[in-house]
Amino acid sequence: MSTFDFTKSAIVLLDCLEGVAAGQFGQGQPEDRAQFVDSLTELLDTAERAQIPVIRVDVQFRAGHPEVSPTNAYFSAAKAAGRLVEGTEPTEPLAELQDRLDAFPRAIKRRIGGFAGSDLPQLLAGVECNGIILGGLITRGAVLSTATEAADRDYRVAVLTDCSYDPDPEVHEVLTSKVLPIRAELLTVSDIDAACVRS
């Protein structure tokens, strides 16, 4: 049974974008995208029932990627390929959930983690939340980076193992079993649902 306090907590969805999904799910198994979308759908249904705020944090860049330094190892390939430019289709939400995701407030980031250069702290303050429940793409990237900084900022942190995805199952397993528990509580959507039933 989860001990995470869901009061004054928000669900933060990271990089649930077509442009990110196309690259990541292309490396995994064919059924991975469908399973991830099913898990997100269940999460959004649960959040609605429990009245838990949802915030999106998405990566995108200006045309020409002026925000990306030549020394930035993570986003240099995106810059070279002209990917994830604001206003283009790859920066749209996952097609299967576009209408639902479009309804949530959105912070824009220019780096891996959800806090760097974004107004995520202001959005969390606006809904009076000092706890975050993370999910999205990908476990080794935005999820890990955001969880680490959130813990350093003294937020209460949880990570949804069934709503976070990494194209390498072994990396996902190591991070969710060995690394992330140092910073966060590990949850599933059913943990949120069970907590809401008890309350």
C-alpha cells in the first residue's frame, strides 16, 4: 500500500509528444506505444475521478535551435535534424490523447528536466501543490532528471512506473528498482485509484 500523500500533489506528464514518441517507441516493441497510451488513459481517468491536477511539460525549440549549444550532447542530434521545433507536428501531443492532453496547462522546457528554464514551479504553486507524481517519456531522460531536481527542490516526489517508458526494458527496470527509489516513491496508477477509494 502506498504511503504517498496525494493531497496537494499534481501529476506531471513529461514529453508526451508525437516527436518524442516516434523516436522512442520506434526503438522498442510494436505493442509498446499502445500499452503506454492505455496506461495514460487510465491515469487521466483516475486523475479526473480523484480531482488531481495534471500539468504537461514538453520540450520544444525555436527555429534553428538557438537554445542548443554545440556542446549539448543530448539535443545536438535534434538540432542537426531540425526536430522538435515549436509549432510543428512533432511538438503536438500524442495523437491518441490529443484532445485530453490539450486541456491541461503546459510548461515549455528547453532541456531534459522539467524544471530547467520552464515555469513548472509557478504552475505547481498555482494549484497549491508541493508534491509531484511523474510519468512520461523517457525514464532515463526527462523522468529521471525531473525527479532528481524535484527532490533537490524539496518537493515530495513519486514516479509512476506504468506511465513512464524507456525503449530499453533493462534500463527502465534498473532505474525504477535501484535509482529512482532514492529520490521518489514508486507508484502505479492502481495505487492512486486505491488511495482515492480509501479517502
